[in-house]
Amino acid sequence: MSTDTPQDAGPVSRQDFERDIVLRARTDPDFRAALVADPRTALLEVYGVEILPDVDLQVLQETPSQLYMVLPLQTDELTDEELAAVAGGAGSPMAARLTATAAAGMGEFVRR
């Protein structure tokens, strides 16, 4: 895997974090293989994110004949965008700079 890690790149949203994982998997064959084989270890080694042991983590690869639709966790909490709009901070840099572990409920799933 590449030694260029985003661990110290600063806080990001969960969506940005997931987008970075997908981009890295598309461009780094070693990371992709590690992510599929052992996603917990791959995320820990590259991003410094430890998925809690009681969280089931699956990495699925789509094929031309098999697609996946992932529904987000249903919660009564506001999304980042809804919260920013309610707080009057829509589009503000502060609203966008949430940590990957806190954004969209990730705090329940990871240890950083």
C-alpha cells in the first residue's frame, strides 16, 4: 500500500472520508486488495481509524450484474447539512470540517 496517508490531513465529513476511501481503492490496487481482504486493518493502517469490534464492517464490490444500494442509518438526528442550515451556518467552513469520527454518527463505530 501507499505510504501517503491522510491521517494528519485534518477533520473531514463522513461523506468526504468515504469518498477518499473509494478513490484510494480505485487508484491503489494494494489498498483495494487489503480493504477487501481485511477492511479493519486497512482502515487502521492507512487512516488511523479503528472500527469498534462490535460493529459489523463489510466491503462489497459491485460487478456488471450485481449492484448494491446502501441505506444510511435511520436516526432522529439532523444531517450535517440540516444542522448547518438550522444553525445559519450553511456553507460555512466550520460546518464542513467535522471529524470523520463524529460526522453522521461515525462516533458510534470508530475509535481515532
